Amino acid sequence: MSSVFYDHLIDLKKVEKHIKKVAKTPEEREELYKLVDEIVHHRVIGCILDNLPADDHEAFMRKLVKKPHDRGILKYLAKRVAEDVEEFIKLEINKLAVELLSIVEEKTRPSEKSELN
């Protein structure tokens, strides 16, 4: 997992706990972590682009590609976004965590098929 500028804003302890519970092998666990990481990244970048003026999208993406770990990106965004960037990222990730937990619960719940006699 690579380091990105918003890592310190992400708290997915409950999701990680569920992954550890449901993953049957270390490989499966790593694959699930990777999927969650990708989903988080897409969601964070999406919510940033939704809040960032279109004229700033290209410059933001260049900064992200050049130095994805640079927390200076948050300062750059704070100057260009009306809302508190860190706060809306945290809120978006909290919503995502609830969605992911719901999916994990649904997929791991024992089947409720009724038996026909």
C-alpha cells in the first residue's frame, strides 16, 4: 500500500477487523485490503474533484501523480475548496466504511434459504 496525502484522515479499523474475521487465507486478506484501498482512493479523489473547481482539476492531478504522499496537497486544496477539505474527506470515508461493512455483512451472512420438504 502506497502512502498518500490523506492517509492520516482514514480510519477503517472496523472494516479491517471484519476483513480479518472473514478472510480465510493471508492472500485473501491482502486482496481484500487492496480492494478497499483502491475503493477508498477512488472515493477520496472523486469527492475532492466534486468539490474542487474544474479549472483546478488538472493542476491537482499533476500534484497527486508527482507526489501522492505530499501533505502540501491538502494546503493546496484548502485554498481552492470552500469546505473544510479534511472534514469532507473524513465524512466521505466514514460513509464508505458503513457501506463496506454492510456489503461484508451481507456477503458473509449465512444463507437464509428455506428448505423445501
